[in-house]
Amino acid sequence: MRYLRNTATAFAIACLATPAFAATMVKVTEGGETGGPMTLTLDHSTIKAGETTFLVHNDAITEEHEMVLVKLKSADQQLVVDAAKGRIDEKTLKSMGEVSELKPGSEGQLTAKLAPGSYALLCNIKGHYEAGMHAMLTVTE
């Protein structure tokens, strides 16, 4: 019985390690506190097209953050901040989803099927984008 369990475990690991089961993972780390610089960093800035899971960690001590994934029209598309609101109007963008209301120290994830192109990841809480919480992602064939 023990032999069968070990064999089944080895088979499951082998199956999960094959490319047919592999999905791209991008680790996103958010940081920064009110009044200082804020960051949103990716462990990969270029990935292949397909299903992608974003593992988002809020590394801040006191500040809540979010991560919004946006498909851009081009790599040089400028995102405009509404000065009165201190945020980007998400209705004008093609959002692919978000991980919202991440408390300090917490984690969340988002899975999306990405086509080749340029994407922006950003925190759209008031003032956070302007404080530096954004990053670019390039998706290739």
C-alpha cells in the first residue's frame, strides 16, 4: 500500500511538472506608506501569452493596496490621472481584473488569459499611482 501511495505521488508530481499543466506565474510585490514613495514590482516583466496567475503580496506595514491589470492599446499609452480624484478613471481602460483591498501583509491572486501586447499593473487607490505604484508587463507570442 505504501508503494502505491509513493508511486501515485510521484506520478502526480510528474504530471504537474509537464508543460501541458504549466501556467505562467508572476509575483507582484506592493509596498510603501502614505507620504513616501510607493512601489509595485514584478518578478518578470516579459512573459509568454496564455493563462497567467498573478500572486500579489502587500508588503506595506500600515497601508492598504490593490493591483489592477490593464490591457494597453500600445506600449507607449499614457494613463491619465484625474487630478480631482487622484485616481485613473478605470472606465476608460480595458481592465483584465484586479486584486482589491489587500490589507498590510496580506496576499491575493488573479488569473487571466493574456494575449500578446502591453499591460499595466497599478494600484488605483487615491494618490498611489502618482506615488509610483505601477509597472509594465510585456506579453509575447
